[in-house]
Amino acid sequence: MDIPLPVGRAPPQTGPLARFMPPVEQGAPRRALAILGEPNGILVDPFGASARTVIEAAQAGWTVVVAANNPVNRFLLQRTCRPFPLAELQAALARLAAAPKDQTRLEPFLLDLYRTECSRCGTSVSAEYFVWDRDAKLPVLRAYACRHCNHVAEEPTQDVDRERAHSQSRRGLQHALALEQVAPAGDPDRPYAEAALSVYPGRALYAMITLVNKLQQMNLEPSNAAPTHALMLSALDAANALWGHPEGRVRPRQMSLSLRYREVNVWRALERAVQEWALEDPHVQTTDWPTDLPLSAGTIAIFPGTARALGRTLPTGSAKSLFTVVPRPNQAYWTLAALWAAWLWGKEAAAPIKVALRRRRYDWSWHAAAVRATVAGLAPAIQPGAAALALLPEAEPGLLSAALAGMDGAGFRLEGLALRVDEASAFMAWRAQDAEVAVRTPAELEQRMALGVQSVLMARGEPSPFPVVHAAALRELAAARMLAPLWQTEEATPLPGLSDALERLLGNRTLFVHLGKGTEAESGLYWLASTLAAPPTLMDRLEIAVLSVLRAKVEIAEEELEALVGQEMPGLLTPDRRLMRVCLESYSIPDAERGKWSLRPEERSEARKKDLEEIRALLDELGKRLGYEVRPGPLLSWLDSNGHPLYAFHVQETAAMGAWLADSGSGRIVLVLPGGRASLVAEMARRDPRIRAWLAAGARLVKFRHIRRLAADGALQNENFEQRLALDPPEHEDPQMPLL
């Protein structure tokens, strides 16, 4: 059930249309496929949502057959596998630039649409972009670089800028042509197409349709048309009003304008697209599917249709494994893709995804049904017992539910699940199973979910957020094939009923405690209502794991460290990257040029052993000097004259605090630790309210160096010890010792 999360690194190039593509890390697909062992037979991708995933599978030696029903996704996959040479992209831009338009060339014609005047020298320049106020319906800022006086500015627009914008934004022939190419008069989808066009500023739509019409008039050979289509795709993406300002939505999902949106210069967008499409060659072989030729290892076969249609073309039982990225629903991208496909390749090319124009909302129940139908469509081609792997780089609870319910409904039993909460990244492994599954009662489902949540909270040893307990509950059901029968008993999909059942379960105060503000189930943290003992916390285990790896290695890359720690802490124990980085910075020093980390000299075992011995000796000496009876042991205690413990010191090299949370203690506990643990202590307290409460109740944290200062303080007495001890808070800065 617990599998390690495949880790990777940010790719060196983001690639075209990156804000709509699943953010799969480079190297993560290869690590995921290692679960399957050596490449063997055909690997099928039923969604075709991620070019990187398909390419890395082929590079690992797999024969990959991918269903690419979306023509935009298909084009991206094809041209990522076989990138355009830079010279071809530059030639395509030059052809567009030189195309005639209204007694001039296309390049100056488009640049003139964005004309403004330099505020310093008055020269006419072409703006890089205008920023519009959505409610005021006018451009409020302009950005430009004047080549005459080298003035670069983003400043308020002038009256003339606003007048030009409105004159060029009127709906006219270009708008009608844009609409006609997607949904002609009489087409039932015409109102939906018209609504979709509203995300394009009028001037941008005018520029884009001018380009589309010019491209059709040029009647280019396919080899010359393809790089032009690539540039156009990037420009079509850049020109819509889903780009907010100054930052906006990084990954827009709805067809709604930002409050302030950026209207880019379309010609400048075409120029930037040259570098976007100048991708590194992955050196993989591609072919169209179906084909009469045998597929060799490492080949990617691209099928221009749905997974169900692909299943009818594959030999029975030929799909030995499935590997995919389950995409998140994205109304914005799917709607825009329908527009782009129609403009660039015609209405017939857009027909398979034209239905996206109609749908305004994609809920998780719809998505679960889509996952189920897509994977079930491959049934004739799937080998009995076939493995299925899926990366979910945007794994919020709804997508996780849809994937689990959809795959279970399609006949797959969950074998493993890993989740990293802070980045909403998940990895799942299933196995095709034909066995009959019995319908369970609601009480049985809830009991199984409770078991899953309780076991995960005990394993993590700390209050955990909703995505963790949600994943634990549904993982338990999917592992027992308890989701599939719900498809037969529910009117639509099982997700609403499961959501209600989980909310009831988490509201059971005899089992779970809801910590934090907010009454919504998705808010705050969940913990067990009662525990027999305090298990090691996730943070404590992570710290030990990181330290062990660092001490075993001379130096290590962060990605390799994540992979090794992931083996020790798999599944729903996968630590957040923020925690990993805090641990790493606490114990090691980076080599930025080489991308490596190495253990700090003072953190070596021998050095820390000497520190521990020194600090314990200083505490022993200090206690006796102040007149206390010192009792040695794991807790070094100072007792008063009546034998009552006043202070109990625990000297440790780590920031681990989990073992003390349930300790009523004898006297006030003082944890003594290296100063380098301050950031770890702060992170632990931030994420665990129990630690905050424990510290607030009187527990102390003191650094090694402060004990050394106290031991060297000749003016230290019983009367001022408490005050002096409190002068070492667990912040990063050193405290200021008093002068007297």
C-alpha cells in the first residue's frame, strides 16, 4: 500500500502552453516506471496529457502507445518528440513577417496595432503590452521600450491609447470570421463559441484572425506550415485575457477574465514563441498508430483518437501495462483548444473536442465517470493482471477521489498510493482484477475508512491536514475494491456519497479531534481523540532520516536525498518539500555551482558526541554550583533540598520533540540542542499545535552555546538563573546577554 513518491526536478525549459500542461517533474516518470521492472511489451497511455511522461517512458526502453484525442495535445506531443530546428522556426517567423498586408508587410501592420508614444521623447513605439481594467473596460497601463531614447517604462495610458484600443476593439468582420471558422451560422454550438471568444480582447482577436487568414492564403507545404502553427499556438495562448497582471493566475482553469489582464503585442508573442518551441531533442522514435510495422522498444506510437477507439485497434491482451498522468479538469484549456484547433486545422480537426465549448463546469463526479469510461474503453486490449501507474501532479482531494473511484470502477485494484501534500503531488499503482466485488453496507464502508484514517494518523504521529485523512480513507476502500460496487448503486457517481460519509466520520468526536479554525471539513488538522502512547512524529522521523543519509554520503544532490528518504518514508508519510529543505539547511551546506549538499563539520557523529558529553558535564557542574542535587540519567534533573525536581534537562543533537508531548514530566523539561536546530523548532511548532501548547505550558528549549555562556557566567545565582535561562529563545538570532 505504501509506495515511494517518484521525485524529479524542475525541467530546464518550461515549454509551450506550459501553464495548461500537467507540471510533471523531469525524472519523475522514470522513477515511477522502476516499479514495473525491466521494459516488457506495450505500455499504453489512455489520456495523452503529458508529453514528458510519454517521452521518459520511451527513453526508459518502453514501447508506448498513446491516445491523443485533443489535436492540440497531439501536436504538442509530436513536436516535443521531434522538435523543430531553430532555423525552421526563424524561417517561419520570417515568412509571416514578409507576407503582404494592406500596402505593407504583416510585421509592421501588426506592430502598428499596438502603437503608443514615448513619454520621454515622443517617438511612436509599439507597446509590449497594455494592462486592462476589466470593470472599467479600458487599458490603464502601457509597457514599452523606446529604441530612440532607450526609455523603458510601464506607465499609465494616455487618452490616445484608450481611443485606439476602443476603435480597434469593435466587433466586425474579423470577429465574424473567427466565429464562422469554429461554428458557422445554424450550428447549435455557435452561442457557446461566441461566449468563448469573449476572453480575447478585440484588438488581439483582430490580430490573430488576420494571421490565421494570411496563413490560409499562403497555402504552405505541410513541412513549412507546422512550425508556423507552433508559433501561432503560443501567440493564441499569449493573446487571451486569462493572463492577470501583475501576477495573475499561474494556471487558469476557468474562462473568466482577470480583474486586471494583460493584452500582449501579438507580434512580440510570435517572436518569443521561436524560443519556446526550440526544444531539446529527446531522441525518441515516433510513428502513427495504427501501423502495419512492428513497434520496436523505445518507440512512441500516437493514436489520433479516444482511448476507447484505441482499444479496438490494439491486439487483444497486448497492453501489458498502463502509464499515464490523470489530468485535472480545465475548462479554460479545453475550450481554448477547441478554438485553436478550428482556426489552425479546420472544423473537422476540432470536432473531437468541440463539445468542450458547451460545458461550463466540470465537477469531480463528471471527472470520475470520464476516468472510468476512458480506462474501461481499453478493456479488450488490457492483459489480465496488467499493472497501471498514474502520476497526479495536481492531486487535490477531488482529483484523487475521481482517479480512485474511476479506476476501481474500470476494474483495477489499488496497490499503492503516495501523496505529498504541500505540492499536491500523488502517485498511484493499480492491478487489473476481474474478480467479482460485493456491495458493502454504509456501516462497513465507514468502518473501513475509519481504520484507514486511524492507522495513518498513528503512523504520522502528528495532527494531519484533510488531504491526508481523505487519501487514507479512500485508499482503504480502493485497496479492498469497495468503490466499484458503488457505481451500480449510485444514480450518478459514488463521490457525493463518499464525501458525505467521510465528513460524518471525521465529525465523530469519539474517534477524531478537529484542530484549528474553521468548521469546514477541509480546514484545520485532524488528530486521534485518544492514543495509548505518543508515536514518533513525522518531523522527528524525517530529521533522523535526513541526518542518516547526510552522514553516510560525502555529498548529495537534493533530488537524490528526496529519493532515499522517500524509500524510508513512503506512501502517506511522504514529507513535504518545505520540511525536507528545513532539515537539509539545518545540517548541511550547499554548493550552489555543483547542486550538491554536504554535512556541516560540526554535525559529524564524533563532533556531536563530544558536544553532548561537554554539555551534560557543564549542566552537572552548573547544577552543583547552584546548590542543587544533580540526578544523572537520560533526563539530567536538578532537585531542591526536599528532593523535588525543579529542572529536567535533556541534551540531544536533534530537534525531536515528539517523545515529550505526552510526558507529564518531573519538573520543567528543558531540551538542550544545537543552535542550528532553531529553524527546525520553528517549523515543528508551526505545523503541530500540540508542540505550541507544550511549549506554552512551560517546556523550554535552550541552545548549546547558551549553556556554555551560563557556565561561564560568574554572576549566575539561584535567584537570577530562571531569568538568565529565559534569555535564549529558539529564534535564529543570538540573545543579548545582560551586562550585569
